[in-house]
Amino acid sequence: MVVFVQTHPRDYDRMFGALADATRRDIVRRAIEGGEGVAELASHYPMSFAAVQKHVAILERAGLVTKERIGRRKVVRANVEGLRAARRLLDQYEELWRGRIDRMTALVTDRQETNP
């Protein structure tokens, strides 16, 4: 039986909505690899600094990254707990589907054995 983690659906909507954008997924990847300042992040994309700031803000509201002020820099780092929450939901869906596939396989096997 699959038991879903008690996280508000709006939290998941924010998380997966944020991850629906390729630039934001890349920012998360860079944040996981060690984090960069917002200015350094902006140098990787063909968009304005302000646009990158908006992407980071969306990821921050979704709980997937944090910003830490180090001197004059705002370093973007991955929020491990936010990423784990997204992973848990995906794991629960995988478990649900694997259970359904197992039941279908058992049904087909049963029918093949009773109707040779």
C-alpha cells in the first residue's frame, strides 16, 4: 500500500512547476554541484541578470534552492530537503505503478496457466 507524504499539494505544484523550465532545472543542477553567485549564474544563459534573478526566486519559493549572502555575493545553493520532498513523491508514484504492473502481470500469468 502506498502512503503519500503529507505535503500540501500547492507545495508540489510549486516544485514541479519550477522544474518544468529547462533554465531552472539547470540552475538547480549548478546549485547541487556547489552553488554559484547569481551574477555567475547569469553568465551561463542568454538572458538578462534580472531574468536569472526571477528564475532563482521561483526556485527559492518552491523550496528547491536557497540564497546565502557571502560578502557581496548571493550564492545559490540546493535545498536538499526540498529536493528530497520532490523525490519522495516521485518514488511514491513509481511504487504505485510498479504495484499495478505486478498485479497485471499476475493476472496475465494466471489466465495463461488456467487456459493453456
